Amino acid sequence: MTMTMDELTELLHRLLAGWENEVVEFKEATRQFSADKTGEYVSALSNEANLRELASGWLVFGVSNSRQIVGTTHLVDGQQRQSLKHHIHQSIDQGLTIREVYEVTIDGKRVVLLEVPAAPRGIPISWKGDYRARAGESLVPLSLDKLDEVRRQTIGADWSAVVVPEATLGHLDPAAIARARQGFAERYSPRIPASDIAAWDDETFLSKARLTRDGAITRAALLLLGADTSTHLLTPHPAQMTWKLVGEQRANEHFRLPFLLNTTALAKRIRNVQLRLLPPDELIYREISKYDERSLLEALYNCIAHQDYTRNSRIIVTEHADRIVFESAGEFYDGTPDDYALDERTPWRYRNPFLVEAMTELNLIDQMGYGIHRMVQDQVRRFLPLPDYDLSTLGEVKLTIPGAVIDESYSQLLMVRTDLPLEDVLALDRVQKGLDISEASARHLRRVGLIEGRKPHRRITPRVAAATGEMADYIRTRPQADAHYAALLTDLLREQGHADRSDMDALLGPVLSEALSAEQKATKITNLLTKLRRRGVIVNRGTRTKPRWELSYAGDEDARVEPVRKKEADDEAGTRGSGSA
């Protein structure tokens, strides 16, 4: 959150009045403070804030043990802050990090306040494998009763955390367990020797990987590692992912347990051919895969992790000629897709926290919401349209990953402008898809020369069209000024004397932008005739249903179109003056 200086001052005095407790810690740190020690406090304050149902805890630098503000030079610049956040994120096992770093000056002395987010419900936070907590003002290990209290928070509501009493180790797939060990070892390679992990028996490993509860098999364990013959243990849930191919060729296949292995099997079913794109001013094509394999797996893992399993629905993956569509039950649970595309949001909660934690332990996903951001970056890196989330159907999330070029100007722009901010790329992607963008974005993109045209006919400026031999196509589809079309109409009336609507359609239809539909062209002609009539250029000597258009006065060519040209110039000046797009 953003806080004013007055709000920060008030917050600091409030924290000082309450002094240190389980969710507030003061450190003198006049010059610096250990990053590792900071990480321990982040773990402890995060867990304690969760247990007290608070949004966050606070670690404050620049205050002595005698409650005196002494000031600090710790974290004095943005690079130091980002470095600390990155270090915390890398060593907190659940990927959590500091939410905000604030600073406030009191009587000329600088104080730094670190806002530590509460642990997500059901997911305790550990630092380098150790769960930390507070006992009054002291930093201590998180006790077993507190650990269980956090984990029990969502057991009643978390479908994936429920124990299946009749399930045994024999209901799990040995190959899936071996693959799970591999993922766990990759995640913990800097801390736990692979030989130690290999030496654990299956029961110990499943407990370490957060897949069992008190040694009992959970629904999460069955989903990820269950044998193909164990589906009945999850009834009435189908425990199924379905792939189907639509278009000229049709096919389908169902993939059951174990999901850990069959996500890869389903992804390999998708026809991932090579595409050839020609960059501007080059003679050699660039070859890219139609889909990024990491993005396909990321999309499938997200479907598994965040599905509403109480709806008893399967995951459906539909392969079209130019796109892949992933459908799963359950509304988008926390925030909006755009929040995560820009990497500006960390999820506060999960629908299936037990399953999410287990998948994180097996190195399948993270818990910080980076998956959508990675998929967006993968598409940008490959010059293709960005993923789309359709949330219009209640209780359903539909993700589309394009596998073909929509607008060559967009793809070529990404090839030559690798420096574009992601915010601009997101807006340009919406423009190429004919979707609306904010007026602020439109003004910015127009100012830097990346789009042209007016709502709803904005388009990406083909800066590289001339170099790629496409200028003719660009000219045919680029809208002209109304004065151009007005001159054509008045020329017709001067030569012919009069014209009906069919004459007007025959004249203007072929020269209007090819980007317009037939209906849009008809509307454009109607609006132009109305504009010329109101400005006294033409007059209808017929009826409304059978118009007979004539020039309302004689004059030279400039006089005939000058009212239209002048109004357009005035409109453009007004647009620049108001900052409107």
C-alpha cells in the first residue's frame, strides 16, 4: 500500500507506543543489518501475523532498545532494497518477500519500516528450511502447536487437504513418486544432499513433501501421484484432464492419474510445429516453436493447483489451428490476471493451499503468482500475441495461448523494439486484438508513435511496413481524412449533377479502409453525407427513403471541401489541447 509521510509518522508513533511484541520488532541498525537475520524475522513476523489474523508485521530500523529514535543509513537506496527483497525471496521456502520498504524522517533522523505480509492461510513460512516464530520479543523456532494451527486453517474448506482413509502407499504410482523425488531434490539442492533424499523411505519423503497428514494419504497426494487404478478413491471427482483437437482434423484423449506425469504426456500431445517469422530489413527467417513448452506446462499446473474440485469437473485443453484453450472450474481466486501479468501482485490466499504447497515442494509452481508473468514474457520473447484470460462465464476460467501471428505490425515491432516496457506491450496486444485500452494508454502510445487511428479503429503504426514491402497493404487499410472522401463526393456531384445512395456507395465503398466491415462502411458513408448536409455543402432534393443529392452551391474545389477540412483541423487542435486520445 502507499502511505503519506503523515501516515507513516503516525504509524511509527503507534508502533513505538505498543513497543515490541510478536508482530513488531525494532532494531538500532545505525549503519546496516544482516540480510540473513532479516530473513529469520520475516519468517517469524509473517507466521505470527497470520496467527493473529493481521495483514502484516513490522520490522523497524533506526530505533534503540531504549525506544529512542537514533536514525539509520541501512537500505538507503533503491538498489539495496531490491537486493534485500530478492535475497529474502530466494531463501524463504514459500517465495514470500517483504511487501514494502518505507522510510520516514523524525527530527532529522531517518527510520526504515519493513512491512512483512502475513503468511497465507494454511501455509506457514520458513527461512532456509526452519520455521521461525516469536515469544514476546524473542526470536524462536515455530512450535509444533503453532505449525499445526496454521496448517489446520484451511483443512475444513480445502478439498485437497482431506485424508482418504482407505488410501495406502500401494495406491500411488512408483514412477510418479520417483519423479516427485527428483523435483524435490532440484528445489532443495543447495540445502539437502540428493543422497539424503534418496535414502528416505516413501513415507518419510511424502511427509517432507507436504503430501500426507500424520502419515495418511491426502487427496492432493492421489491427484499428483495416484496410480491410474486409484481414480475411484476420488469419486465423484473424475480426476481427469481431456485434450481435444478441433478443426479439419478431430481427435481427443483422456489423461487420468497421476497428474504429475500426465501433464507432460498431455503437453506432448499438442502439435508444436515451428513457425517462420521474417524480421524487418532481414533476408533470413527466424524460427520459433508455435508454443513454448514451459508455458504449456505452467498453464496445466495452474489448472491443477487452482481448480475448484468441489465442482467435480475435469480440466479441458482444446487445440485449435492457431491457439490452445485451457478451461477449468472455479472463478479467478485472488486479484485479476492483469495484476500478475505485470508482476505487481502476490496472492494473499489460495483455493487449495495444501495442494499448492505440495506442488511448490515438488518444484512445479511457485507461490508468488509469477506463472502468468512468465507466460507473458515467453510470448513477448517469441513475438507472438499474449495470453488471454476469459472470466465472463461464472465459475470458470478460460486461458487462451495464441500460436499464430494476428497483426504482423505487432510481431515486427517486438522484433525491432526489444526495449518496449511491458505495459506498452500489453496495450499494443489489446489494440491488435481489437480490444479497448484506457485513454491514458492510448494517449501515451499515440505520443510515442506506436498507434494511429481513433477509437474504435485504433491500429498499430506499421513503422517497418516500407522495409518489408507491405506499404501498399498499409495504405489500403489506413483510414483517410474525411476531407479526402468529401472531395470525391463533391467531384461526383459536380460532374454528374446529382447522385442517389447507390451512387455514393459505389463511389466510396471501394476506397474506404479495408479494415472496415460492409456495415461499418455503410455507416461511415451515412455519417459523411449527414456532415456535408449540415455544413451546407450538399442538399437532398429527393425524399428520405429515395435521396437525390446535389451540390448546394457552385464554387471551386477548395470551397467545396473547406468546411470539412477546417472542422477536422479544429477537432485535431481540440484533441491536442485536451490531451484526449
